[in-house]
Amino acid sequence: MKKTSMLTCAAGALLLASCGKEENAAGVSGNMTLESPLVVPANDGVDRPMFNDAQKHLRFGGDYYAYTYVGDSYSEIADFVDEFVVVPFLKEPMAEEGVDVDSRRLLDWSGLSGVTAMGGSSHSMGDVYEIRQVVVVDDMTKGIWQFMGEARPSLSANVFAGDVSIAMDMQSDLRKMRAWIDELKPMLGEEFSAMLDESMNQGVGKKTVGEILDGLDARLALGVVLHADKKVMIPLGEEEKLELPDVDIIICAEGLTENFDELRSMISSQAMFEKVELPNGMTGYAVKAEEIPPQLPLENVRPVIAYDEANNRIFVCSRLSYLEETLSSAEKLKDEAEYRLAMEGLPSEVLSTLYFSKQAGGEIDNLLKRLGDNNEQTLEGVVAMALAETESEIPGFTSDKALEMMNKLGDWKTKFLGNAWLSVSSRDENTIYSVTRMPINGRPLMLGGSGVTSLVAMSSVSTMFIGAKAWKEGADRANCILNIRNVQVAVRSWQNMNGKNIGDPIMMSELVGDGKFLQQMPVCPLGGEYTFSETIPEVGNTVLSCSEHDHAPSDTTGW
């Protein structure tokens, strides 16, 4: 079974690593605004099929744009994979497991064969950089495309209060999921088909998984609220504490209330819950105050689940008091000035939304700084060890240069987290498109056609200069030293937790295995032989050593 899964994944990966027929691609430098005129002629309907469907959701005249007519390229790639990979190498072993699948059938089933055109664009908008991606699909009722549903107003923006720091929502229409899975069965054979049937027939309450999917056309929204004016202290050790903003988490599900009566019956029968009345005539069930652990650092936490019958929605919230505030709030996220600015010019009806506020970024940036302050010695020790090992490998490299680079990365991190970030996806008939706006210049990732292609090409050139052999040996040495460090940390942790002393025997049976300090015994990636100390060593001496002469940390002070 395991062999078949790996073979199937390999065939799928080869199939998806495809490319289209590029009909038109160009780039123009300069900063453009949303009102920029198009700099390409209208589609003539012959030389650039599907161009109009793609271009109306892109911004031409900025830093980068591309349009690709895919045509039947996917099918051609599928035929190539079948002829040179599946038939000579995979067909026979798959057949032994009862699996009869070819690339073209899998492509049709997934719906990827219906992709007819793609496009992308990016441009600067002052402090914000915008990236757009478009996919034009021949038939939205097939494959993965049928589960996207229709674009609707953002659930999180219309339901959550304006103080939400991070918001996301998505929708899925899974009513045809079971039929889609059934289409796959003839390719998978009896054993796999039986497993799928078993999973679909699993009971969840009074219905099976399959029956629930048959009626599932839902939207989900998640909100995270960081209260900067309220602080909580999280213990890090016996004496150390970390100050964090208080937090609330709220979830809203629309279209999942069909089984709420059954859920309400289950919750109300539990002694830890009590019925509560909420604004707008809603009722819910909250955890009783006396059931909340007293050592919890957050105050007034009372998880609650509530049913909004009028709007067919279920709410789950970390605090009863915050859910009451959300339901009573007249100002929703869609009314908040920062959110409206981030959404300017974007579609009001979406398939998904991810919003990251400036306030959330600032709080995360502060948290990372405080973590660094609280763990200064540990972090410096780890960085120093890594830099010392690297200095001997790369001519001209010094730890001072690396620390300078780290400081610059820290400045970049602060800039990125100090501004709002937004990504939405939507659809226009047979076109799926996404827009991402981020507070960092995206030109290096977009110019040249494909960010991924450019990065891969750069990595390849770098590897040629460094030398593949030297790179491999250096990577193996670094991984081996990491193994030595991980074993050292595991033994010292086991020693401290069990009150062991220097010179006591090391019990490997207590160190290695599922749920223990080491999942499994490490192996030198270069084939060196490891020697383990039988007793707990003095501080500064390693538990593990490798037969490869240069596979040793340069400094083990404090180990």
C-alpha cells in the first residue's frame, strides 16, 4: 500500500509540474497607480485566446505582467508522463495493487485539464505592493473548481467587530464531493475504493460523513483579537515571565447549523455548561466560571457556543463577554478605516479573505523582540556556534558580516510587520483570481516572469560557483554537528528531569522512542560512525562523537 501511494504521488507531481504556451508577456518599469491605462491592444480573438478573460483582473503597465494561453498543454504533458514514466516504470507495480490510473484520466478528474489560460501582474502602490494571479477555467462544474461556490460578501468583515486584529474566511461547496470521489474509484482498485467507502460511512451523530458532505455549502470565518491595552504574563520558567497582549478568538460558521439541535442536546447535557442569553435574541451555552482552571493567565475566560437561527450561523468564542460585545457592536470590520483602505478597489464579493492588521504585526514584532531579550544568552550561543562553523567553510565569510545581515533582516521584519497585509480571492464566471497586497517590494520575486523560476535559476548558478561537491560535504558536516548538538540537548534534558549526576549511566531506553527526547537514533549523513558516551559527561564534553575528523563542534563551552 505504501509503495502505491508513493508511486501515485510521484506521477501526480510530474503531472502538475507542467508549463503552458506563452503567447504574450512583457514588463514595464516604474510605479503605477490603480488608474493606470492598459498598455496592450485589445484581444483580437485569434492570436491570444481567452486574453480578455484574464486581462480584466490584472494591472498592466506596472512592474510585471504575463499572459499565457495554456490550450491543450496539460494534456500533452500528461501524454508525455504516461509514455516516458507511467508505462515503463509505474504501470505494472500499480496494477499489482489493483490501481489502474493514467495521467490524462487523473488530469480530467482533477479538473486541471480545463485550465485554458493564466496570467499575473504586479505593481507598486506607494507603501503597498500588489500581486495579482488569474486562472481561466473551461468548465467550473468539474474537478476541484466545483467546490469553490459563488463569490459572496466576506463573512469575517460583515460579522466580526472592527477591533479584530487578524481575520480570515473561506467558503466551500462540498455537496458534490462524494460523487467526485466516486469518479476516482475505478482508477484506484477495490482495496482503495473500500477504504473510501468506509470513511464516507463513518457515523457523526445521526448522519454519516457522506451525508453531511452532501448538504455542506458553508462559509467559515476566524478572528483573532489582540488587546494591546490589556497585558497577561506567561510564565517561561521558575522566575521568567513573558508579557503578552490579552487575546480573544472568535469563529463563525454559516451553513453548518443543520445538526445544531443535536449538538445543543449534547452540550446542554454536560454539567460544565450553562445556558446563557445573548444580544439579538440569541441563546448559547457557556462553560461555567467555576470550571475554568484558576491558574489560567487570561482573565474572565468563558468559552461559549451560540446559535444565530435568523442568519443560520454558529459562533464559538473564547470569552462570553467578547461574543456579547461582537454581537452588540454597530461597527464591523468592513467599517474600520484601515480595513477599508486595504480593500480599496478590490471585489466586495469573495471566495476567501486573509487580513493582517498593522496592529497585529506590531504586536508580533514586539513579541519576537521580547523573546529575543528573554533568551539572549541561548540565542547568542546558538548563533555563535552556527557562525563559527560557517566561517571555516566559506572564504571571506565572518560572523560580523552575518550578524550585520541578521540585523538588516530584523529591520525588514519590522517594516513588514508594521503595516497591514491583505489577500483575497474571487471568481468572475469561469475566471478565478487572487489579489495580494503586502507592505514589501515584490519586484525581486516577480520580475523575469516567474518568481519561483528566477529563484531556482539563481540557486543553480550559485551552486555552480560554489561547487556541488563542496556544498554537499559542507551540508553533511553541518547536519552531523546538528545531530551531536541534538543528542547533547536530549541527554542534558533527561539528566535534569530525572535528577541524574555527572558520571551516572545514560539509559538509552529512556531517551529514544515515540514521545521521548529523541524520536530515533541519529545517523551521520556522510556515513561516519557515531560513538556514544556510556555515562553523563562533564560540562563541555559531548555525549556523541563522529568518526569523520571534521564532524565536531568548534566550541562546546557550556554543553
